Amino acid sequence: MAQRWRQAGADVFALGRNPDTAGNAIRALQADLDRPETLADLPSTAALIYYFAPPPAEGERDTRLENFLAAIPADALPRRIVYISTSGVYGDCQGAWVTEQTPPQPGTGRAKRRLAAERALRAWAQANRVSCVILRVGGIYGPGRLPLKRLRQGMPVLRRDLAPPTNRIHAEDLAQACQAAATAPGESPLYNVCDNQASTMSDYFIAVAEQAGLPRPGEIDWRQAEAELSPAMLSYLRESRRMDNSKMLRELNIELAYPTLREGLAACFEAEEINPF
């Protein structure tokens, strides 16, 4: 996102605990969302703010977002906040298609905190007459974000006929959607952000292995999965939905560079030299 807006001539700030990670082209702001006292004097006036930070690992609220919003003075309001949420807020839909009209029913703690963050942002935005955009994003992949370590370790995947469908989005297409969200119509629009292909986690891991020239991961049943896979992976596998991205394509007027995994993974391996061993 920073690269895209820099190329458009914008002045870009990045807030984080470690300013050294911002890069030379970005003006770094050192602060900690868990420490409200560090959030004073942020350059928020008339700004376009992208909020990408995850909620805390525990609890029922996103106290980090709440701290951030509370630190914005009434005389320094931004023009719009774009918040990255997760498709997990829809919960387990047993493979059904979900649109932005589908009622959220989060089943995991992390998804409940994301939904709480969405609601907190909407309430704050309405009270302060600030526009906000919520992007419910599928699984993100891209260069540097592939499960190569897991594949090299020989970790298995759930049998493909048992694995539930879900959606993903290439990081570049996500950045494209985020940039387009700056001019999205309405005061508080909501969008599903994903590619055009619903597939399984197992399909994804197998496709990455094949592209990297690694052995295909072994496939196991649910009984074996519950004994061998991590609780985090099992929580993802226990939820299933297919995301409808037609509103994103229509209202944000974007054309996905990587509408399916085939194009997206090919681009990942072209972007960086990957040693499968």
C-alpha cells in the first residue's frame, strides 16, 4: 500500500512499534497500540488511514483499535478509515455462498474480536461523522507468504474430499482493493475481498508444493488431523464458506490481476527465486 500511494505522489506515514521496519520511503511513527500514552499527536487531520493491525490474542474486544480511535482528537479527524477485517466473521457456513448481506456469526475468538472491531469503528465513525470502509478479506497469499516451511517439514493436509472450501486473495490484489477503497461510494461501505476461486486449504498446499517442486503433502482423515494438526489449523478447517466478491468488483471498479490460484502462484514464484530445499 505504501508503494502504491508513494507512486501516486502521496505523503505516507507508517505507525509501528519498530520504526526501522518502515523503509526509507515511508515516514515512520513509533507507537504501541497497547500503550495509549504513545498515541498522542498522530498526523490524522484529513488523512486516509489504513488500519491493518490485528486485535489482541485474547478477550472479546479489540482494545488496540479502541485505543487508536480514542487517541484521535475531535479537531484532527481523518477523512476516511479503511479497516481490514476477516471473512471469519461469517463463521461456519458449511460451504454456502456469503455476501455482504449475510449475517455474521463468528465462531472463533479471533473472529469475534474482528467483528467487535468492525462495530466499534462504525460506531466511532458515525459519532464523529467520519467515513469508514470495512474489507472482509479471505486468506492472503503472495511472495514471502507461502507455506513452504510447512511443506518442507512434510506436514500433511486434510484429505481433499474432506477439506472445506474457502477463498483467498493475492497480496497485490488486496492492495489494489485497499487503494480503491479510498474512493468507494457511501459513508460506511462493506466489501468481501477475495479472488474468483473457492477452493480448499488442501488444494492450496498441494498447488504450492507442485509449483515449488516439492513432494506433495500426504493426505489424512479427520481422526488423524485432530491428532497431528495444530489447533489453529484445525480451527480454520472447521469453517467453510464461499465468498461472493461481485460487489467489490462492481463498486470498486477493479480487475483482479490474479483471479485464481493458478495465476497467483505463478506470479509468486516469478517474483522471487525460491529454493524448495
